[in-house]
Amino acid sequence: MSDVVALGKAGVAIRKANDAGRGALIGYLPAGFPSYDGGVDGIKALIDGGVDVVEIGLPYSDPVMDGVTIQRATEVALAGGLRTRDVLSTVEKVAAYSDVPLLVMTYWNPVERYGVDRFAADFAAAGGAGLITPDLIPDEGAEWIAAADKYELDKVFLVSPSSTDARIAMTTANCRGFVYATAVMGVTGARDKPSDLAAPLVARVKSATGLPVGVGLGISNGDQAAGVAAFADAAIVGAALVKALQDGGPAGVRKLTEGLAEGVRREPRAPAVR
Amino acid sequence: MSTVLPDQFGHFGRFGGRFMPEALIAPLDELTQAWREAMADPEFTGEFERMLREYIGAPSLLYDATRLSDVAGSRILLKREDLNHTGAHKIRNAIGQALLTKRMGKPRVIAETGAGQHGVATATACAYLGLECVVYMGEVDTERQALNVARMRLLGAEVISVKTGSRTLKDAINEALRDWVASVDKTHYILGTAAGSHPFPAMVRDFVRGIGDEAREQSLALLGKLPDAAVASVGGGSNAIGLFTAFIGDDEVKLYGIEPGGDGFETGRHAATITAGQVGVLHGARSFLLQDEDGQTIESHSISAGLDYPGVGPEHAWLADTGRATYRPITDAEAMEAFRLLSKTEGIIPAIESAHAVAGALDIAKELGPEATILVNLSGRGDKDMDTAATWFGLGGSDE
Ligand SMILES: Cc1ncc(COP(=O)(O)O)c(C=O)c1O
């Protein structure tokens, strides 16, 4: 597999930022929160604020990797009647608004229920770039890997501080786009202090792959984003943006995003190791 | 046959596996290894058997229920798991995993509970072995089962009321998993049924299979042959797999899993996962589950809190798929009739979960006739259910 293919759409956007001497910023918001239209507006505000890659959450009834902020937001979305097809149309609307790569973060069952190949086809047609799959490991992912390859979608699997080197090698070999490194042992949610597990994990991932590495879980402000951008290729922010949308609407999202975007541009920054 | 599955990745045919965050994969691998080594170590298995014997009261009796048999039309044998310490089969799994926790050197245990039976069993095992214990319980259930909350607290456990999602068992599992992702280096998660991610379905089976192993021996001693059928209720599937495992290779023994039919299949208010669910992924494994068109989990309904779960262990999905076991629903009303019948004919008040199995056996007796012997897993006792029964039958205090 050539490097260009493995970089995928999200990887190209991340490397573009890295080539400009900065870290990339990846922002997450769930579809359908606080309402269908409100969700679309929130995601557009992420883009206006300067994210390099967008991560749209597909709300799910049993989100075991999420802390309370994202749980509550996705509960609101589902209580509002959000359907999988509405997530796809959210992707379509945002894709019409901007060229920023759009990833969907989804627990596995909604995709399996929709039909893996059918989901990949409809998602690609809507303008989606790929999936982040927090409860699907490559070991169980043959059907998704085949569909992603067929429709040229990014496949972002997660690595964790607890992952063995062998698992990191196997997982990164199955990724396209970037590798999602979870910085803490724990669920999503803003944290006061940065994790000291993240930098060693990124170093281990970098010794296994030339793909960009994004670090997520716990980042909530520009200072923390700057700290992560010093050793990772991309900083991933979720719960803090959900909170900003909840408290300040799209304007709040835009303001926080701008602060985060400033953070990933701070000097000095370690050059990307390829 | 029974020892071949799951494969090394935890697959029972197309079911099972590991649909879990990567953060838990290495810990699950370590757990798998620790469990395999423990089961091959006579010191561990000897200690487990000693605890079953001296602390739990195993082997539980096999009881020839003659008066119930007269009504049923077949000979009914009851495997008296209700006589175990803490009143249900659940304690077998709880002490097995608690002993394994000690062996792994972890000081802390977490568990989920619905009705509180598994929570009480785990709190008991932790008190017995000196482990710290935290039990997650949906807020709705802490209100419905206040007595069991008090029991767990008395036993020294911390009970955390879960206020997200549907605030019931499935959300308690979600919250326990969230705790575990953050605490796994010092904490073992004692899952309460034969479901979830590999190795849980196979490991829990190892700890509860004594039910069937004992019953098989006891049946041979009593009858000189095996029973014609073995019947158990199915929530997540532990008491049923505990009974079935010993008989899976005995083709002449029909296996029946009784699912909670709630208000009836037509009403949509039930928890009959295999009968009415579709294949999907929940809580770490592929199996049957109650889900909507979009793969969102649907809330289940059963008068029995212990059966009120929208998923089911993957081995049952596989046994259903291959036809080795048959799964059928029993409604709340049918279960409560059997609850009363067993109380009146035998002086045994069953758990409502177990009453589902008794009701299923009454139907199966009609099909198999007077020559047949039916083994029923009486998985627990009914003390915990007396409020429900008093309301259902109008057994109030005043004599009008
Ligand atoms: C007495 C009894 N029987 C059966 C069950 C159902 O669980 P399982 O299907 O794991 O045996 C429970 C669960 O709480 C129970 O307490």
C-alpha cells in the first residue's frame, strides 16, 4: 500500500497542517445535538473556527467509551428522534459547506444494523471521509475493512496506553487516515491535567507507522492543545466542544475552536517524525 | 463438543468475540490467560470446590417434585440452586471470579446488578475474601430493589446508583465498563452472567457448570439414566448455560431455554431476546439483542428483574442457531401462575426468574407426556420477590 493511499483524506489534511509547521486540530460534535439543525450549525462553527478534520458522532444508546457530557448530548439527540439517516444527511449538509474531511465516530452496532457495505456506500456518497470506531478492533473488523477499502474510506482504529507493541503494530497496519491514540485510561471528558501516558504512547505508535497520530481524551483549551501538538500530529477535542455548544451555541463553539486552533499553532513544535 | 467452543478469539460460530475499546483488549488477554492457568491449577480448582462445598452448600439437592409432577403430567426434578448461600446460582460465578481476582493480585472488584442478586452475591464473595467491592445499579432498580441495596451495603459494598440512559441493568453494565477502562490495573470486573466480551461467556460457564455436572450425576443416581429434557430460564444466560453444559454432548437430552415473554410477544413489552431479537453487537459480543431499525438498544420488560435484559450470552445464540437448544417465551402471567403453583404444591417459593423455567416445564410436559422426566433449574428463591407477588396476587395485610 502506497503512503498516499494510507494517508487517506484525513491524513492528507493533517500532514498539510504539519507541513505548515503546526499541529492539526480535530474537533468532535455529535449529530443531532441540541437539535438536528443546531447540530449542523455547531459543526459548521467548528469549521469556521479552524479545525482541520471534523469528527461527527453518531449517537448510540450504549456509549461505553463516553463520559457524562457526551452521553447526555447523545441522549438528547436520540430523544429528539435522530435516525442514522439523519446523521448521513448531516454529513451531506456539512460536506456541501466545506471541503474539510468529515469522519464519523460510531459505535459498531448501528453500522452493522444498517449493513456495513450499504453504510459505507451511502456514507461515501454523502461526502464522508471515513469512520472512527471506538468499539471495533481490527481483529473483528474484516467486513468494515473490506467496505472501507472498496469505497476508499479512512479507517481510524484506536490505540491505548495499555496496548502491547504487537497490537499497536497490527492496529496501525489496519488504519488509514490517522491513528487515534487515547491519551488516558478512561472515558471521554475534559480533564484538568494533561496525561503523562500520551507522549510515550505516541512515541511507540510512531515507531510502528508513518501515519499521523492524533491524541484525544481530555483536551479542553488552547494550552492543552499546544501541549499535545508538541509531540503529536493532531489534537482531538470532543467533550469540551460539546460543552461549548451546550453553553454558548455555535458562537461558543467557534470561540473555543479558535482558541484551540491558536494552541496547535504555538512554537516551538517538534517536527513531524515520518 | 462443549469444550471446543469458543475458539481462541471467543467466537461461538458467528457469535461472541470482542467488541470492546482497545484499552480493554490487553487486560482481557491477561484475564484470559489468568483464567486458563487457574483452571489448570489443582490448587485453584481445589480451593474453588472447597468454597462451593463449605461456604455455598454445594452440591445443591436434586429434588423429585412429585406433587408438581402430578399436576404437570411428566416427572419433574428440581435442581435446588435456591438453597445455595445467598439464595441463587449467581454465587457460584461470584466466588469463582472473586477467587480469580485474588489470584491476579487485584484488590478491587466492580460489578453490575439488576435485581440485586448478582450484586449481593459479589458483595458476599468480596466480604468472604477481603476484597473492596463497588456495585453499579440503575437508579430505577435501586428504588425497585431497596432491600438488596441495604444487603449489599451491610456486606460492605459501595452501591452506586446509575442515572444515565434507561437507568436499568444495561446502563449499570455501561457504567461498570466505564469504571473498568479507567481502573483495570487494580480492578477486576465480575460480570454477572455468561455474556459480554471474551473470555467472560466461557469463564462464567466454567464457574457455573457445576449446576449441570452435579445434576447429571444426581439424575443418573436417581433414575439410572439421563433426564429427557433440561429446562432453565434465560436472562443473560448463566443459570441456563450452567445447567446445559454437562448435557450438550448427550443428544438424547433436549435443552430448553425459557425467555421472559413479559406482557406477550405481540405487545413488544418483553425481554425475549432470542425469540424476538436480531443479531447485533452489545456489551462486547455479537449475539441476539432487542434493537430498533437503527441498531439502538430497545428497553426490555419483564416482571422478573433478573431476566430484564435486552441482550443474551453468545453461546445461547449459537445453541439456538444450531438447533441444539430451543428457546421459547413465557409471559409474566404464566410465570406468576407457576410461581403460585410451585409454592402451593411443593412448599417452595421460587424466584420469579426460576418460575419462568417451571412454567416452561409445564408446557414441555404436555408435549413429552407421562413417561418423560424433565430437569428444571430452580435458579433462586423467591423471598426477594414477595413485594411483587403480594401486588400481583393481592396478598395484602388486611383480611378485608
Ligand atoms: C434467581 C435467578 N435466576 C436467573 C437469573 C437470570 O440470569 P442468568 O440468565 O444469567 O441466569 C437471575 C438474575 O439475576 C436470578 O437472580
